[in-house]
Amino acid sequence: MRKISKEEIIETVRKLYMDTVICLPEDVSKALNEAYQVESGLAKEILRQIIENQKIAIEDKIPLCQDTGVVVIFVEWGTEVIYEDGDPMDAFNEGVRLAVRDGYLRASVVDDPVFERKNTKDNTPCIVHFELTPGDKLKITLAPKGAGSENMSALRMLKPAQGLQGVKDFVIETVKNAGGNPCPPIIVGVGIGGNFEKSAILAKKALLRKLGQPNKNPAYAQLERELLEEINSLNIGPMGIGGNTTALAVHIEYAPCHIASLPVAVNIQCHCARHKEAEI
């Protein structure tokens, strides 16, 4: 058994959030540079500016995008971890709060979604998904999610009879409807199965996979390739101005589901695909 303190969680979350909004993961940067090599005209110029923006963010230590998002955290909590400092959510929220203060990040969260919509002024509360795992470690994966891409995401409860074609049609329809709004080139996370809420969580987790790393199931890996090819033939292109690169990747995660259901969620991520992990 191993004790982990509130202060350890706070500092880990604070640092992750501040670092994540400034620097893209290497696989995303690599994919953007590869897209730049194959584009031409205005699409190529847009990608050049996106790549240049990354360099400026790192050099000046400022956020890649003004929308520093709702903070989504996936926690793999070891069953041998002991936490004796009350509710761990307090620690996660305090880490986010301090990052907003120390990094001068934009406050984007309102406390009531419909009536008052009063800004909480520190991007809390964050959204945390806990999963118990063997061992005495705490793995924290933090992914700030901006509204531009999140607003273009969708979930549909398909009928099992709609099958593979129904899944493909829904994913393509969602990307078409999004157009240039989610700041392409995008990453498309697809969650299939489970139930209503499980499919949505699967779609978001799919965005955390290393770009281009295929699903371990060959059938789903093939579906990822087919969807990516079809999406990139839509000519939406970088920032919606046309081109060959509408998406950098399509990632699918799936789970068992009810015999009468076929849930499918599509979580779209903009080119500013920020996420980072740390282990305590």
C-alpha cells in the first residue's frame, strides 16, 4: 500500500494543465508537418500558420489557443493507493484553479448551463473519470477540450439492423455537418457500443490514442482507414478552406452492448489536440 497526498495531486494537475495548453504532443505535431508536405495553395499556407503558432506558443510560453477548454481528466487509480485527505475531487479542482491563476488562462466555465450562466472564473469544476487498476500508482491523463470542436460532436442510438453502413454514414454525416467549425484538420474519436454514456466516454478516450496507431482489432482498424479516406475526400480541408487534409486520424474504441442497441458517439477534436499524462 502507498499513500498519495492531496498536494501531490494538486501539483501534478497544475503542471499538466499549464504544460498541455502550450505544447502539442509530438505525434500531433508530426502529423501536422506531414500534412503540410502534401498540401498546396491556401491549405498549405493555413498549415504553415498552424505550425508557426506552435513554435510561438512554446517560445513565448503562452497557450496555443485562447480557448483553454473544459478540463477533462482520466484517472487510473491503483487499488493499493491510500488517500486520506478527504474528497480527491477537491485536489483535482484545486490543481485546475491554480493553473488558471499561474498560467493566466482564459476562464471558460459557467456554473449554470441555462439560467444564470455565471462564470466560475477558474475553469472549475473539471470533469474526472476514475478507473480502478492494479498497483500503487496514480496515472493522470489531462485533456483540455475547447467548445469549437466539442459543439460539433454527436451521439446517436442506431438500430442494430443499421449495422456497419449505419455507423459509417453517421460518422461521415457528423464530420460533414461540422465543416470548418471545429478548426480542421481534426481528429475523429468514435465510440461504438456500451450504452448511451459509455459510447461517449469511449469516443473521448479514443482521442488520446497516439495518432495513426490502429485499433488492435483488424476489423476496426480497417474501418478507421476507410473512414479517414472518406473524410479526407470531402474537401473540407484545413480550417474549412478546402484541401486533402480534413482529418489527421480516425480512432475507434468499442465495447459490448445490448442486443437491441447500437450506440455510436463521435467526438471531434480540433487540430489543437492537447493532452498529456503523468504518473504519481
